[in-house]
Amino acid sequence: MKVIKHFLKAMLYAFPSQAMRKATLLPLILISSFGSVFSQTTTKVSGTVADSSGSVLSNVTVTEKGSSTRAETAVNGAFTISISNPNAVLVFSLLGYAPKEVSVAGQTMINVSLQQVSNSLQDVVVVGYGTQKKSSLTGAVSVVRPEEIQKRQATTVGEALQGLATGVNVRGGGQPGSEASIQIRGLKNMSNANPLYVIDGMITTANRDFNPDDIESLQILKDASAAAIYGSRAANGVIIITTKKGKSGPMRIDFSGKASVQQTPKYSLTATPAFVKLNDTAYSNAGIPQSNWQKHNLNNNTDWQDAAFQTGNMQDYNLSFSGGGNSGSYLVSANYFDNKGTVISTGFKRIGLRVNTQGTKGIFSIGENVAITNAQSDEMSGNPYVDVVRMLPTISIYNPNNPGGYGYGNEDSARTFGTNPVAHADLEDQKNENFRVRGNVWSELKFLPYLKYRLNLGYETSNDHYNYFRKKGSWTLNQPDDPSIANENRARFQSSLIENTLNFNKTFGKHSVAAVVGQTYQHDYYEQIWGNKRNMLYNPTTNTYYKVLDQGNTPTTGGYINEAVLLSYLGRVEYSYDDKYLLNGVIRRDGTSRLGAANRWGNFPSVSAAWRISREKFFNVSWIDDLKLRASYGTLGSSNIGYWDYIPVINTNSTMVVGTDQHLEAGATQVKLVNSDLRWEQLVQQNYGFDAVFLQNRLSVTAEYFIAETKDVLTPMPILLTTGNDGGNPYVNAVTLRNKGFEFSATYRENRTPVKYFGTVNVTTLRNKVSDLGYNRSRLFDGNTVTAIGNPIGMWYLLQTDGLFQNQAEIDAYKNKDGKVIQPDAKPGDIRFLDNNGDGQITNDDKAIVGSPWPKWEMGLNLGVSYKNFDLTMNWFGSFGAKVYNGYHSVVDRFDDNSNYRSDVSPWSPTNTNTSFPRIVYATTLNSRGDTERWLEDGSFFRMKYISLGYTIPARALKTIGFSSAQISLSAQNLITFTKYQGLDPEFVNTNIFQKGFDNFAFPNLKTYTVSLQFGF
């Protein structure tokens, strides 16, 4: 209790205003008098829960109706629960089974049989500021089973979600501590923002310091009617996470451990003999005298991939203690996670502690959820996936003649500016450490059975520490002789949340009304300071540097503060008639400090309705168990820009010499122009869908069609530097984006036979289109892409090719309609480009839109089968129809400069004309220019994301050691991929929204092999 008191007092001082401090007084007094809630007189009831076939069921929740007392069945189906009333009613519930109520009536032994109802619409779903039965949902909400997330070896929640829900696009890589990119129902703005996370009522992020094993339930709110209760922050979707809680009964101890090894995919590159042959050919074809060819060091045959990559490993251990009594429960859990990366000198560690408690006394309830984590990351220097390609096999890893002692290119024998990845990892070190406390305290007063007030106080703080150290030495040709450099950065983030809500829930005959009204206040504060020193002190005896900032010289310092406030009012009304006609209305009003005073407030309403047609008297279809039609329409907003983008930036460092004495006077100059009239982005969404259950609840189907249009998208507008603007492009409300798509999900589950099995398939199609770019713009160019009105964002805009010239006659015959030879400088074996505008020459005017980086459809396939104590599960994910740019090929296949080459390359020559690969020529871009469709490939793939074989140890074998449950399993991730893509990984990430399909040497997904152990007692 002292720990909780100190935590609440720390929160008290964190709130800046007197009113906010007063708001924390009630829960502080209440929790101080919390006392012991587990000491009341109780009656123990035991028993076993099984299905209709007699097979025992584990993880069944047993609840004393009308109280918070809960227990859970063990792996052998047994349960024990302590109840306060010997005549209480017990409620037995398990996802996929119909809940059952049993009157105790003085019994101490009760055996229960549950009826399987696959994907039951009676399941309770957590929505914003409340819960609903799945059958009562009128919006688009996806529910993800926590065990599907936790079985995967993943650093973050986001990367584990892939393929588990329709409309949710997830892309991640294998870099230690990396966070996945998530899009819900397409790209809705130009900021590529992730969705909003709500964890136990706290508005926050589920970043790399959040432990996925803590999750008890996860819901994804996808349309406006479901997400509108969160208003301006919900434009990119909402992910609601509820963490685990203790259950009634004696203390239970649970442990899970995973140990994994990881392997990175590798390129197929040439060794020294093949490299020398190809390189000499390229020089020869360019007409360069042999005396000017590279003088290769044939004694070296370096495999740079072996030097830069290693076998990675992961360890993930979780230990929890939980239990409770009639009036309360507790859970304490700890996590240790360690990932040694597949790239040398990279890694990520996390240690965490969570404490969740709750209790009830009469009409009053109180609880808290607190998580404390410390995360450390050894960051990657540069990009080794580029470096191993750019470095030549004829270069040695070490060279004592170079500054720092490492090998790299030189003008005589290895003309490359490639980076030595071993040198870069040693000479440059970057480390990040983050200590975070995140949690909330809530209290409830239940004035009437149908009227409840809730106060939720949330607080999050993180202390960030970044260290950068650069030793003296070089890792590439012609690198400046930089001194040793030390940079240290320290920052602190605080977020305070106050929420007051009033809930009403009452049934009047066949009429049911549920309503919530509330007010929320969130204050974010971030401050950072940094310092930099050069020429750090070096000890040649120990070959070490003194890295403390009191050493060195040429100091520089800096810092800044960011602060934002969001004040909101919200309301929702849900109406149901006979659980047949359902209506839902939401309104939220948000005010943000990120916009100017004239436009700070925005209103975001939504309405949705559903008709459970299967409950109509005229509906009599025996093979349809439930059928519901849904429709919704609503508005969301976003102000996802910087803290101060509506305020001009002033530089106060300017000075001028004035007066007869020529003294210095300080000055100030506006260096960034801004638009003070910035207003909310507005996302208007429509959603139409149905939910159906067939075949005695074995098969469930959900389908959705949605249309979403974002108006007044906030985007930076390039302006001329002659305006005096030199502080970045100002934001404007300019762009209009439109997304529409179809989602389909079907699950078949059979639990009534000795061999139990299930299968889920989900399919998503999405089309995005730019309706307006604003300010009379019709096109935007970014790299090799164009974004034009009427087309999707970032379409490929490239020169088109038409095979190779096989002889001089073909070159001479390739003319435009006026008889002009189009490529007079070409040679046999060179690429023939299309002269699309017919002007007789190849220029940028011949470029055309040649493909889309957006997949036509994506699919997830989840399968499982179990027999007795064995179970086998697998998850597949596929993406189909995207055209992607192979950055790897655009480097290794160009030959106009020096890098390594593909080992299977077969270039054109007079004796090898039956090939699509052009002749290789050094020092000319004729066949190597990057703005051609030559580098485009089909990015479709179908990948086994996860496969696992598990064995549950029989209960009778566990009795001798006192365990109630235990399971061991073997699993693998990213084991099999079907694709035609020739890059390292078709499932790459590019965070530039205009170049989504550009595989620019992204960190690939890794093959991971894991052994797991779980047990409880």
C-alpha cells in the first residue's frame, strides 16, 4: 500500500493546476483506506468444467455474479472459488462457448458442461469508455485473441498483429527494438501516423517498452462510429488493450519462457574471381585502357556478409503472481526480454514490472494499473545491408595503414565509396536508454444499479538518455579526418490524464438504453537538453576513450521544450429494442493547443445502426444461427502536426555591429513563415457490413465495405527561399484523400470431435485516390514516383523499356515518325527505351505511370488442429498485386560504378545474346539509370509467418511436482515464403508515404526458431 500511496502522490505533484490536484484527492484518500479486502468469511466451491463431449476446458472464467470475485479453470478443467454467499450464482464463460449460470444453493462441488458456440456473438467487447456484447456492435470492430499475439516471438504488439485482423496493414523488420508500421484501412493523411493506443484507459503508445505478454484483450476500432468517442486522435484507428487482472482464489504463479535463434537472409554475391572477371569486362566495354583498370588485390576474398552479420538470439521470460478474494484482486508480473541482433554490435533489452490491483466495498470500487519499464537499445550504425553490397571482396576488413586500422576503398585497387560495416560498428556507437512509468488509478461510485460515476487519473513519464560516441578513424574512402566526438542527449516526457465519466445502463422491458457522458483533459510535456564535445581524451595504454562530457573541447549545447493540451467533452447513447433493432450515436468536442485560437475546437459526431434480422419472427432459416446487418456514418478529426506549427519561428542568434564604437547589438529574425489559420483535418467515413453465424455456431462470417475521405489534410507546402523562409516548409490544409475497400473474414471451428480444429481466413482490398492536392497543384513528384489527382499516392513514374538491341541494324532502324534515330549512341546489348512522346529522343518527358506500389489485396490465413495433448497451429500472410522497386538490383546490376555483383548475373555479349540483362559498361548510365522500369518487380508474396507444435503435459503427471498446468512448444517464424521478388525480403518497410514500394535496403524479416515453456501452479 505504501508503494501505491507514493505513486499517487507523485502523480499529484505532476498535475500543474490546483484544480487538477484537487481532482486527485478523492482516490488518494480512498486508496489510503483500502485496507485488506481479502479477509472476509468465505465459502469454497470446487468442480470441473468440460465441453459437451466430456473434454475438460481450461481458462474458463468463473465469476460470482454481482461481484468482482473470479477464478479460472486449470489445464485439467478444475476450479476453486471462494464466494461470500453460499447461495450465490456462478457464471461460467469462455470465448467460443455459451456462458452458463449455475446457482450454488449451498453446494461445495459443482461440475459444469458448456455448449460450444464458435465465435459467439455474446462475447463481451471493450469499446471506448465501456463494453458491449459483440452481438450489439453497430460499428466495425475487430477482436484479436491475446494468445495469437503472445505465441509469436515479437518485441512489440504491432508486429505481432499481422494477418490477424482485416483492414490492418502491418509491416515490420527484424532490427532489435524496431517498431512496426501500422495502417488501419489505408493512408488517411500525409503524416503516416500510427493508430491511437488506449491501455487500461490511458491514452498512450504500445511501443517497444510495452510487454505484449501483459495483454488480456485487444480490440481494434476501425470505423468512425466505433472510434468517434476518441475524437481527434482516432482518425488513424484505435487499438484498445486491457491488461491482465488477478482472479479470485489462492495465489497463482505463472511462468512463460522463450528462447530463440534468428537468421538474416543474405544476398547471393560474387567472390573475388567472379567479381574480377565481371569488373574487368565492364571496364573493357567502356573502352578504358587496361592500364587504368582496377589493380585488384587477388589475395583478398572477403565475405562482407559473414563479417557484418551473425546469428541472433532472443530471450523472453515472464513471471506473474495473481489472486484475490471476494472484494478484490491483484496481479504482479515481471518481464525480461533480450535480443542480440543479427547485425554486429546491435541489441535490445527490456525489463519490466507491472502491478494491477482492484477492490470493491459496497457501492465503491477502486483500482490501479502501473507498469514500470527500462529499455536499452544498441543502435545500428549506418545500414550494413547496403554496405555489404557496396564493399568489394578484394578489400580486406583490416588495414593498419588506414586511420583507425580498417580496410576500405582506394583509387588504385578498389574504387568504391562503400562503408566498411565492421569499422562503422566499432568507430561509431549509439545507445538509447528509456525509463518509463505508465499507469492509471481509477475509482467508481455505483449510485444505482444502472448509474455509475468513474474517475480515471492517468500518468506517464519517461526519461530518455541518448549517447553517441565517434572514435577517431575512417570507414570509407576520402572520409574527412574527423576528431573523436561525444554527444549526450537527455529528455523527459510527461503525460497527465484526467477523465470524468457517468455511465447509465438500464433495460425497460424490451427497450435497453446505455449512455455515457464525460470530460477528459490531457496535458503533454516534453523537454530535452543536449551537449557535444570534440577531441575526447584518449588513453593509448588501454586503447580507450574517456567519454564523459567534462573531457574534450569545442563544447556546444542546446535544448527545447514542447507542450500540448487536449480538452474534450464526449457523449454516447446506445439504444436496443428486443436486441433486434440497434442504434448508436456519438458526439465528441475536442479543443487542442496545436492549432491557432480561431480553429482550436472541432466537433466529431457519428451515428450507426444495426438490424439483427435473424431475430425476426419471419426469419426461419435453420442453417443460419444469427444474422446482423450494419451501417454507420461519422466524422473524425486530426491535428497530427508539431506542437508549434501555427507560430512563427524566431532566430535570436543574429547580431549586428552599430554605433560609432562599433558595438554588438542582439537581434531577432523570423526564419520560418507559418499559416496561423491551420484547422482540423476531417475524416468522413461510411461503413456497411454484416455479421453471420452458420451451421450450429461452427462458422462465422463478417464482411465490410467502407468509404473514407479525408479533407483539409495537413501537409507541408514548399515555398521559395526568396520569401525569407529558411526554417522548413509551413503546414497548410490542402490535400483531399479518398480510401475505399472491402473486408471479409470467416472462421470455422470444430470442438465437438476428438480431433478439434479451426481455420480463419481474412481478406482485405483497398484503393486510395488523391482527390485534390490544393493550391492548383495537379501533381507531386518524389524520387521515381508521382502523386497525381485521380490516382493513388506514389505511383511509379519511369521510363519504359522494350528489350535489348541485338545488333547495329536494330539501333539504326529505331526511329520516330519523322525518321530520327532515337538512340544513336546505343550499342548492341543496350536497353531500348520507349519514346512515348515521339520527339526522337529519350528524356524525362517520355516517362509514364507504369505501376502501383499498393497491393490489390491482402490475406491472412490462420489454421489449427489439436488431438488430446498435442496442438499444431500456423499463421500465413499474403500480399498481392503491388509493383515494387528493387533497390538491391539497382545497385548490384548497374556496373557504372564499383560495387559487388550478383553471383548469377548473365550480361549480354556477342556470344550471349539470349538474355534480358544488358551489356555491362563502366562509367556510363546508359544501362544503369535508376529512373527506368527495369528495376520494378512483382512484389506479391505468401509467407508462413508462424508455425508451432505444442504439447500439454497431462495433469496427472504434474501432480507429483505440484503444477496445475504446463506446456512445451517448438515454433518458427518466417520459415517459408512464396514470391517472385528477387530482393532480400518482399515484406519490407519504407516510411516515406510517396515511396512506399521502394525497397531501399530495408532491414528484412528474420527466420526465427523458438522453444517455449509455460507452467503454472
